[in-house]
Amino acid sequence: MKRILITGKNGQVGWELRRTLAPLGDVVAFGRDDLDLGNPDAIRNRIRETRPDIVVNAAAYTAVDAAESDPETAMAVNGTAPGILAEEARKIGAVLVHYSTDYVFDGAAQAPYSENDPPNPMGAYGKSKLAGEKAVQNAGAPHLIFRTAWVYGGRGKNFFLTIQRLIGERTELKVVNDQFGAPTWSRMIAEATAQILIQCREVNPKGRMDLSSVSGIYHLTCGGQTTWYGFAEEIRSFAPAESKTARILPIPTSDYPTPAKRPLNSVLSNNKLADTFGIRLPDWRTAFHLCAEEMNFRRHQDSRCRMS
């Protein structure tokens, strides 16, 4: 079986990847305590010890606002580390999967961004992620870079879980209504990654991963678009009746200042992904309903366990 090394094993995407990639090979996953991506020697040693066939980098410095006051750490993890992973992958004949972000764009476009649109990050986080993309491309290893956006899931820290909690704690919430994007369930990202890797293996008669003709950047988000306010209202609609105590009010970005500027348009075109691999994630509402149904089922099961 192939050996697959995953970084960021406890993150939203990394946690899902450990499960969706398990049928493809022997998964070896590292979290922050196992692998310090700010330490180049630690990265090299892990790759050389593990000798994976596939490296999947799901780890990142994602504290967008904190990056403004700590750009060095953001650059080390998001900009430098991916390049080292790619260099080590090239040396042992492995392929690299790396995840990037809508923050490489400034959000000023009126239409969904394609992979051919020039990046123009506005803050330290976006600049560090763009540096990571370039480092991977320059390393010479076969690679897939997936840009995603507005990621949420049933664990970790994300907008979905935050709103779900706050609507039961507050009487009023103010949520930005002039930033547009497509909320994307972390499981959909992981499942699409697995399907694409299967395709890349099947084109080679010996079952090796062959990215020679498909290496590059791809946008990978759910379809459709909404605002943070629209997403919050959708989250509220799935909450238990007793939790719907908060009134949600739409506000402009100017009423919610943050250290880092957010793109007003984070909608990404997924046409290249569909044309290349025949994969297109569902509309964001469809995916969210699936996620919410699972969360409600788990909540029901937990309640039954407590009662018994």
C-alpha cells in the first residue's frame, strides 16, 4: 500500500482527510505536537523518516488577524514550510497536495475568481499563503494546490460552530452582509481530494501517483454564494427551537473592523477542477444541510446516551 503523510491531523480538513484517505494507503498523520512546521529541520527529518508516496499538507497558520502582528510565524508555517515539504517530496519521488485560500485575492473582482486571475493579497495571512503556493511550484515536485474558502465543519473553530453557540447565548447578533463567498464543508474537501488522488493513480498502469499532466492550482469550494449573514441565518434555521433566542442583524464590513482586511468577494470559480477531474462540489446549502443533519443526529445520540 502507498504511504500517505498528512500534516495538520487535528484541523478541520486534516481530521477528515485521515478518514477519507485511509482506504488509499497507510496513513501517517502529524499534528502540531508531532511536527513543528516552523522548524525546517523537523520537517525534513519527518519526511525522510516516513518516506511517504504522498504528502498532504493540511496544516496552516489560520489566525488571520493575529498574522498582522506576527507575520514571521505566519510566513514560516504558510510560506516556507510548504516549499520544504515539496522539496523533500521531490527528492524521494513523492507527490504533494497543498491547500491554499481565497485570501490570495483582494476581493475587488465582480465575478468569481479563476486560477488565471492575478493574486493580490491584502494582509499578512494572504501574503504568506501566496508565498507557500509559489514555494511549492518552484520546488519541482508533482503537486496539486487546492484553494478553498469559508471552511467549516463539526469540530475545531469555525463560523458554523461559533454561530451555533452564540444564537443560544445572546439575544442579538450582528453579522457582516457585504462579504460574499461559498461556505465549504471540510468533509467535501477531503472527499474530493481522495477522489482526485484515485484518478491520478488509475492513469498509471503500475498504480503510481501520476500528476505529470495535472500539476497546478485548482479552486475547490462548494457551489453558489451567500454572505456571512446569509450563512448565519441558514445555521439558525437548523438550530433546535430552544436555541433560537438570538435575533440576527445584517451589518456592513465597516461596522465590524478587524486588524486584517477581508476580501469582499471570496467566490471562486471551480470550472478548472470540473473540466480536469469531472468533480464539482454541491451547492453550499446542500452540503451544509448534510453537515447539519449529521450534527443534529450526533446531538440526539449524545442526548440519548446521557438519559440512559
